[in-house]
Amino acid sequence: MKEYIVNYYLSEYHGAMFGFFAGIVFLIAAFLLWKFGVSGSLARGIAYSLIGGGLFFSVACTGVMIHNKQTAQKVEQSIIANNADVQTSEVARMEKVMASSYTGALIMFSLFIIVGLVFVLAFQGNLLMKGVGLGLLIIGAYGHVTEAFSMKRNRGYLEEIKSLKFENENINNMKMENKELFGTATVGSIEVRNRIIRAATGDRAHGNVTEEVIENYRKLAAGGVGAIVTGFVTVEERESFIPTLSFYDDKYIEQHKPLTDAVHAGGGRIVLQIASVGSFVTGGDYEGVPVYAPSAVEHMYSKIVPKEMTIGEIKQVQKKFADAALRGKKAGYDGVEIHGAHNFLLSLFTSPHYNRRTDAYGGNAGNRARMLLETVKIVKDAVGNDYPIWVKINSEEHFDNGITLEDFLYQCRELEKLEVAAIEVSGNWSSVASRTGPLYLDAATKAAESVATDVIATGGFREAAQMQEILMTTGIDAFGIARPFMKNPNLNEVLKLTN
């Protein structure tokens, strides 16, 4: 919807620009009449009116141009949710402003015509005053015609914006039809046997895939889960000290093939989660290793003050993500998930608390999301449009100056534009780990209302009946469950029995 609203204000801007040039034309016409008018007094009278009208249009339209240009820029940088409530209020406000502006202009130009007629009729013998009246008639008639065209054009834009409401409602209706928790489905462009996703948990490895790691994934697949997201793998050799699987080199491709084969043999699907931890370093020996982040701000959990990344370092990391994703595709993974949550590197960029940059990667929500969105794009370019890319993002951070719901929804809409296959909705879960029940259901529901992209809600889901009800009443497509699968890889069968 935002694009339509921006176009509305830009249309108003260009309309005002036309009015500005009309004012200049009036001034030129006044000069010509003054200098070359056949009937001196009449011509000078018309010229007086055109001078006044020209100055009025030039000054007034300059103000309107500035206002609408600034408004269009603010809307472009702001967060406007593509849902019925926000849309209805925004359209109502725009209609009210348009109606009041048109009414004011109508009254003003009608006064020009009335006064012009009075001058023409009352001063029959005074050519100068009659000329003033004729000039006012010209200005009033011009204003009425241009305002009528402007009103028609802007009503068209508002009708287009209104139509988006029905488009979104149709999306939600389609997303709520015939969804069974334990029925086969397509989630994030991957065919799965049910809508329960084993969300990522750490693999506690030291870079290499071991038989123990493979066995853990084999058990998960045998337990019947719909799809598995791996624990995050490091995309940079610089972070190889972290106790998890590594994927920064081609040598790891052959190590991961037995893992993906084991999952597929058990009827499962598996998605590789790729990440850079940034300054969230909580394990391993990083002495002497440079720790990067968007800004030199102490991490709340690791207490590390990192080095602010240069543009060159940002581009290098983005390339590392793309290389790791391509390795995952070659290793047989059914898709990749870019980890943009949990105060890892990509989510640090989206957070106003951690991102204090003043360049293109900091400031407003669009700039703060740039690192994530550019990474998605370069990954997509590397693996191809047909390979499923999921993205995991924070919906909230549970601390002051963290991302807002509007920031989160903006990211969702931009990810939809990039045609990612799924958005996994999470948050800074370590701050709320002791809570029971769904942690980010409201945010996931709003995301599903705002985008056609598949939405996976993660955090706190434990009851099959509750998940089935959510499937039938919202646009959410699947559920991520993590820690319970660590205790019981057959959790899926337990959930079936309690449905």
C-alpha cells in the first residue's frame, strides 16, 4: 500500500508543479499584455489580475510542492502496515484532507469568478477595472478546471489503495483454507508431511559433521517431524572457534551429504541455517579474533564491545552467506534459512540499540534492514530463484530502543518483495524463556495478514489442538518448535496423540 500512497503525494507534487508553471505563464502573459496590449487600459487591467494570479499560483504551489515532496519522502521511509485497520484509517485521513483541500480551492476560485463578474458588470465604462474583472474570471475558470482534473486523478489513487484491502483479505482467506496440522502441505516452497518444523538448536560440534550429529538428525526425521532446520552453521572461518558446525569452505560439502541423506531416508526435509554471530560470542576461544558488528556498542549478553564494520567488511560477509548457501544446495539441503534474529550479526543491524551508524546501513528502518535484505538478494542470486530461501527475524527484542512491531512488519514486506519462500517469526527468546504459551503469536499473525509469503510462528507452542485452531483462524502456515525436540525426537507422535 505504501507505494500507492507515495504515488498519491507525488501526483499532488506534480500537480502543484503544473500550477507553479501556470503562475509563470500568467506572469509572462501579463508582461506581454502590459507591453503590447491593443487596448491599453483593458490590457493593463487584465495584466494586473494575471500578475496577482501568477504570484499567487507561484508562491502557493511552491509551498504545496514542498509539503507533498516531504510527505512522500516521509511515507517512503515510514512503516505502513498492509492490513485493513491501518489501511482504512490512512485512506479515511487522505479522503478528509482531499475533500477539505478541494472545498477550499472551490470556494476560492468561485470567489475569483464572482468578483470578476462584479467588476465586469459594475465598471462598464472603466476599461481598466473591467480588465481586472476579466483577469479574475480567467484565473477562476482555470482553477476550477484544474481542480476538477486533480480531484478525479486523486480519487483514482484512493480507489486503488482501497482495493488493496480486498486483495489482502483474499490472501488471508486463501491462507486459512484447508490447513491441517498433520496433513501434507507445502511450507516455504518445500513439500512437507506436516506443518510442524523442528526449529534450529545448536549442534554442539567443533566444525565437522560427526556420526553423533548425523544420528541426532536421523532420529528427528524418523520421529515424523515435517521439516528440520539445522542448528546454525558458521559462514566465516573467522568464527570457526564457535562450538557448532562450520560451512565456510567447500571441504564441508561432502561431510554434510550423509546428514541430508539420512534425513531424506527417514522421509524428512531439512533446511540449512546459515549465520554470522557478530558480537554475540558466548562460547569458544576468540582471543585475537576480530569481532565485528554494525557499531561499537557493547553486546548485552556477551559484554563484548565489537569493531564497527566497514562497507568492505559488510560486502565480504554478504558474500560468505551466499557461498555457504550454495554449498548447502550442493550438499543436498532442501533449502537454506538466513538467520536474521536472536541478536546475531544480521539482527544487530536491524536493531536501533545496536546500530548507531550514520551511513546507508543505519538510521531509519529501511537503512537498518539494508544489510539483511542485501544478504538475502545475494544469496538468492547465488542459489537461483527456484531454491527455497527462508529467513528468521526478530519481531521484538524485549529491551529499550529495540526494534518495533512496525520495523518487523516492514522487514516482512520487503522480504516478500524479494520473494523469499518463508519468514520464521521469532524474537529475543532468551529474555522470555521462562514464559509459557506462544511467545510471538500476535506478531506472526500480523505478519501473515501483511504478506502472502508463508509465515512460520516459533516459540512456546506445545499443544496440537491450539496449533490447529491457529491454522484455521489466521494466515500462519506452520509452527517452529525447538527445545522439546531435544528431549524427545518423537515429539511429533506425542502431539498427534494429544490433538
